[in-house]
Amino acid sequence: MAVAYAGGPVTPGSLNLMFDAARARPAGVVAPAPQAFEQVGSPNKRLEVLYHRPAISTLHQQLVVPVPNETPAYRRTFKIMLANPSKTDRWDEMILRYAKIYKLDSRLLKSIMAAESEFDPKAVSPSGARGLMQVMPVTSEGVGISASKLNEPASGVKAGAAYIQVLFRAAWKIFNLKGVRYTDAPMWVVQRVIAAYHAGPKFLTKLKLYPATRSYVRKVILFYHSKVTDLRRPSALRAEGFPTYSESVAPSGTMY
């Protein structure tokens, strides 16, 4: 579930409203001096985002969860879903479109959709998250998508993709990944983005995660490696010049 927060638009410059710097620091790390923070944000609201390499260096290469193996329960789930391609593949062209726009791995986008809503655009969670990507209304408004449109497939996918891009942008700042495509992110970063999508952006750097968040990351990764999230309906977008998952989503040499 894309987590809501109070405090205005969701932008990399406003992420400090969702971070608790003291709790996000690994144990035993001294708080950085003021000059260790980087100023980011809009001219109207310049905010500080934690950007202290020594403090986050211990997170490098640490997976949120070990790469999981399929259990019998997941194999049954995948078998059932694969028997209904009209449901699992219905949104493939839309997924490819917004993955292209937001420079994301289309398979990751589909995996989060599978874990969140099982491809049901009318899904609503007990906490109020809605649509294919289960985005909270306040989060949707923060990325410029009207909350009233979240159950419309295109708006739901767009809101989720936009928010995932916000999380990748924050991760690129925090982990100093300038020059790397989002689609080339190492798995430890991808897992942290997934965790943050579920529990909030401060979990990009938290060492201890909720058990439910670890389970969610495991679920998304299992979908990511399953045939359920193959993109099987890209023909219309190929005609428009949109890449499939096996192709680069950025022109050669373009970095983010």
C-alpha cells in the first residue's frame, strides 16, 4: 500500500516530513553535522533531506529480505492467476506506458500491482488505499492525481508509478546513485523502494522493518520472478515505439 502522510505534495524535497532522522540512523552512528545535509526542494519550501554517506553506508548491499523461494502456496496462487490472462494481462499496455513515462522497470510496476490489488481496479483496502496500485488518496493528490480518479485504471497506475518514481529519486539522493538508471538499480535498493512503498519513505533507510513490510517485500519479489508478471500484451505499444520489458526504457547513454 502506498502510504499516506500529512504535510503537502509528495516530492523529494518534502520527504523529510516522512523521515525521522534519529530513528532512521543505524545504531552507533553519530548524527551528521549541519553541513552534511543537502538542501533540496522547491524555492517556496526548501527542506533538508538526510544525505550523510557514512550514516547510510552500512545499508549498502543489505537486502531487506533474502531472495525468496516459491512456497507451495505461492505456486498455487501463480497457477490460478496464470489461468486467467484476461485479468493478469489486461493492464500490460498501460503498465508499459507509465513505466516509460516515469523511467521505471515495467515488471516491477506490474509486480507491485499484483501484490497490491491482484489487478482489480476497484480494490479498496481497510485503510482507504484504492485502485490497481492501492494508493492512499492523500498520496495521490500529492503526485497530482485526483483522489476521486484512483479507481480509474489509468489514473491508478499513473499515481502508483509517480509515487514509485518519487521513492527512487529519494533513494538516488540518499545512496548517491547518480548516473544509474532506475531500471538498473541493485536489488538491495529495489527492495528498499518496495518497503517504502508499503510502509513509508523513512523505510528507505530504516534497518528494522515491520514483519508485515518484510512479508510484503517478499511477496513483491516472488511476483517479480514469476510468470504472472511477464508482459504479454505489448503489441499496441510496440507500434507506438514504446519499449517492452526486455528493451531499454531510456535512449542509449541516458542516465537518471
